[in-house]
Amino acid sequence: MDVIKTYNKKEDQPTLKEAKSFVGGLVEMVYLENDRQMLVNKKGIIHNLPVNYPASFVAGNIILGPALILEGDARWD
């Protein structure tokens, strides 16, 4: 199972439905440096999701469960 996935092209940008499916529930946006965004499961603690170490390193904060990184033209408005 992927724990982190990065998109940078508009045509690859995930829909909300795709993001929900990847993170396993409600989506929360975390703003990263360099105008990037990370999409994570809003209720990761409640669902007892495991720590996502690669995503936590990128975010500089604890991230639980799978995460999507949106950069460049793939960012959500």
C-alpha cells in the first residue's frame, strides 16, 4: 500500500472522491512549504491509523495514514 503519493500535473490532480479513497476517509489539507499541499485523513487518530514517517518528515509534523502531496499545477484552489 502506498503511504505517500505526489502529483504535480493538472491532468493528474486527484478529485475529492479519489483523495477520500486514497486517504481512507474525510480529507484534511495540510499546507507545506514551497506552496505545496498535503491531503491526509482528517480522523486519522480516531481510526487509529499508523504514523506515516515519510509524510511526517515532509510535513514537519506527525501524519497518520496515507497522504497525497499536491504541487505545481496539481494544487487544489
